[in-house]
Amino acid sequence: MARQARAEDESAFAEIVRRYSPRVFSVAHRFFRQRSLVEDAAQEVFLKAFSQLESYEGRGSMEGWLTRIATNTCLNILRASKRRPELTSGDLTEDQNRWLDEQLSSTASELHRSAEHKMVAADLAERLLGTLSPEDRLALTLIDGEDATVSEVAEITGWSESKVKVRAFRARKKAREAMEKLLGAGRRRLGLDSSGAH
Amino acid sequence: MREMHIIEILEKGPLASLTESEVGAINSHAETCTECRQAYEAAQISALLIRERATETMEPSPFFQTRVLAAWREQQAGDNVPAFWRLWKTAGALFASMAVTTAALAVFSFVAPGSETPDAGVAVSPYSEEAVVLGQNQGDDQLDYEQVLSAIYADDEVK
């Protein structure tokens, strides 16, 4: 199929897009939540892949090859945007603050994991991940979010295993510190003392 | 257990990978150390959020393939146009604005009315504004500085 696509066969290219769109979308979705941004990134991935088809020598799967292109493309897009604002309690919506307050008040339970709560949590996660560098965000998402191993992340990204560990360590630290600040503001809002009591 | 050791345990790997003994050590330490308890709480919530975010999925819309193919065709068409023609098309607006600017400058330079010159036959006082501007107050009858002062003081004495 790659050979046919190299010969600029539109139908072959269309088949590549059809077959691997879900995979490319799932990679792009690690970096972006808005559908328009995910689609823009995915489109750029396929156009880039087509222009680089000659570099695909058939070693490894096409899915793995496209995953690497998608990962690097999304990292480049995020690096170009350079927006990593510090997250404060004032930046959060009411729903997000309420979600955090529930965590502090220990009222959250499996019964509260409605679709709406999960969406609020995912929104809040996106805000939190947005404070990290693109590379740190990727390492944390893959290892802590998707249970990927260090060697799997190294293969996807082309980084050394040491670099993966350092990035994940740094990302966890930054995410925890950002969350501590938000929870501190939440405690003050709820009138809780440092032990969590009123 | 030292405070920093607790923090290091929290950050060395995903919380889900902590052993039972590590979790036990953290919990027992957190009972007596507020800072570590808050750090552990923050790490747990942060891990929960990241996991929630990772479980979200997004499927391509039915129109995505159409969109990509359209972009691909446009890119192919662009690659087939000679580079000079592409440059010409993009530079067209620049050339047009330069031509308009040049035409406007030419109109203002050659078509605008010229200024009037004074009639040579009109008598002009040597000390009038016109005389000064036209440089016509040079001559043998021009008073020097001392003569002007004398004239002024002579007027004062008469008064």
C-alpha cells in the first residue's frame, strides 16, 4: 500500500487515512481536547506522512511509523504555541472548583463518577497538563495515564530511557506542586485547617 | 521517615506502582506530617485526573477522510504549478499597490498648481515685508546701526 501511495495513487492514500485515522486521532487526542485541534493535527500528520513515504522503508509497522510522526507533529505544534500559564484557583470554572472541593471533603466516591463529573475531571486534567512542557506532558500522560512502560515511551518518542524517567519524574513533581496550590486555595475557600477539619 | 523521602517515593513512579509497604509507610508518616499528607493528597488527585483524561477517546468524524483528501489534492495541485507562476501570483498585490503609489506621486508632482511670483513693477518699501523677503532692502540708502539709533533718540528728544 505504501508503494502504491508513493506512486500517488489517491485510492491507496485514502485507504491509509481510513485505516489509521483512529490511531492518529488517539495520539493527537493525548495533546489536544478540542476536536478542531485534533483534526488539524491529524490532517497535518497524514500530509506529512505522505510527503515522507520514501523514508518508510518497511521496517516496523506502518502504525508505529505513523505514531512517531503523529507524536513529533503534535509536540512541534505545542512547542510553537508556547502557552504554559500557571494554574490558579481563579482560572478554574465553578464546576472544577466544586470537583476539587469534593475531593477535599472526602465526599467523592464511585457513586459520584457520573459522566458529568468525569468530564469536569478531564477538563481539569487538561488545565493541569497545560502547565507542563509538551515533552513532560507526553511522558506523564503515557506512563501515569496509559500505563505505558518506560521502554514503550522511549520507542514511541525516540528518547533514551533515562530521558523518559527524568521527564516523567519532573512532570509528576510539577503536577503535584500545581495541585497542592489549588488544594490550598480550596482549603481556604472551605475554611478547612491544615488537617482537613473545619 | 524523612519528609523528602516521602516526596521522592511519590514522584519516582506512578502512584499505582507503589508497593504495599511503601503505601503503608506514606500513610503512617502522613498521620504526623501535615506537609507530606497534603503532598500525598495532591499526588493522588493529580494521578486521578491524569487517568480520567487518558480514558477519554475521540473517533474521527465521517468527514475527516474527505477533508484530508481535499487538502492532499490541493497540495498536489500546488506542487504542479511552476514556482515562478506561484511567486508571480503572490507578488501581484504588491506590484499593484506600488503602481498606484507611483501614479499618485506623479499626479501630485506634475498636475498640482504652481505658486504665484510677485510683479517686478510694483514699488516696494525698503523696509516692508516684501522687501525683506525679496532681498530688495539692500542699497546705498540703507541706514546702518548707529544711524538707526540716532534716528530713534532724535525722535525721543522732539517728544
